[in-house]
Amino acid sequence: MATPKPTSEGASLADRLHGVQCRVADAAVTAGRPLDDITTIVVTKFHPAALVRELADLGVANFGENRLQDAAPKAAALSDLELTWHFVGQLQSNKVRPVLEFASVVHSVDRESLVTSMGGAADAAAASVGVFIQLALTTAEHRGGVQPDGLEQLAVQVLGQPRLRLLGLMAVAPLDEEPRRAFERVRLASQSLRAVAPEATALSMGMSGDFTDAILEGATHLRIGTAITGIRPDAG
Ligand SMILES: *Cc1c(COP(=O)(O)O)cnc(C)c1O
């Protein structure tokens, strides 16, 4: 059974951030894992740049966004800060170039055409681009991700692009499966990935409702939105 989310009514942004940080630390202790292994990315999609700035003032350095048109102006407005932007949404090949102008890590790489576009666009970028391959945990097409039987081939494509750095796997828990079981499947897939890409050890998994389960299954990058930011404004 999923643990109920603690209510965040009335709590300030700093309180919510602190609350999540405590729960991450507790889960790391339970999992017997060093806290240093776990990076919390705050997903700020649809929130204004001012909220990102407030979080940066509270010490957050990693931010996640899922739409180019929403993220690019925000990143531009905050270019005075040293932030790492993670692109976590589905990405079209023709949007790769503008996304790589602000994002240094892409979590949603799930097909060869995207790898090729990214490899080309990244040539122009100053630093290499971090890549998570998104693994599909359901056969529902619209949720994105490569099916497990295509993972190894896609990993080889990424490894063939000198400007891309394969970090590991990303996944979103399906709605109809216990998150812990789903994340266990990602952990096992990660073991097969390492057979072809020994350095690709990172695991981007865990959102507001399931990040403690993700930590227990080895998550290294949590993508947490509403538990920290509060309810998202409308997509607009
Ligand atoms: C929005 C989003 C998140 C964060 O979701 P919350 O439930 O608000 O924590 C994480 N990952 C992806 C891919 C997202 O689109």
C-alpha cells in the first residue's frame, strides 16, 4: 500500500523542501545508502522563475522541466545563477537544439532518431550532454520510454556519440503497479545495461508520491515536483 502523502497545506516552500529532504535522508538510512549518492532534482514545470530563484536561495541546484516553451524563458531569466537544468519531458527531434542550449542532462531519451539529433546538436555545445535512457515500464505508448528488449541497442547508439555521456536509466512508475516492484524492474534492467555500459550506473526514478520506494531500489536521481513546489499552476 502506498504511504499517504503528508499534507502540505499552509507549509512554506522552505518547510516543504526541508520535509522532503528529511524523508530522503531517512529512506537513505533505511536503504543503507550514503546520502551523497542521491541527487534531488526539483521539477518546477509551470511554476514561475521566481519560485526557482527562491529554491536556489534555499540551496537547490538541480531543476527539472518538461516543456521547451515553458523552460527556455525561465532558464534565460535565471542565467545569473549556477543551476543545472534537467529536461525530463518527451522530446521531439526538432526541439533538441534549443533544449540543449539550457539543459545539460536529458532524462527522456528513448529512440535512435533522438540520439542522432542529440549527438549532432551536442557537437556545438561546450560540454558533453548527460543522457538517461527512459525505460518503458508499460506497453502504453504515450508514456514514452524504450521497451526493455530495445534497451541494449539504444545504449550502444548513445555510446557511439562522442558528445553524449550515458548516465543510466530513467523511469516513471506505471499507475497500475506498486512503485517498489516497478522500480525493482528498473534496477534489474540497470544490471543488464552495465554489461554494455559499465559506467552507466545512475537511476533517475522517484517522484512526489513514490520517492522513498525509489531510494530503496537504488535511485540516484529523484525528480520531485509537487511535494516541494506545492500544487502546479495550470499547464496553460
Ligand atoms: C512532473 C514530473 C515529475 C514530478 O512529478 P511530481 O509528482 O509533481 O513530483 C517527475 N518526472 C517527470 C517526468 C515529470 O514530468
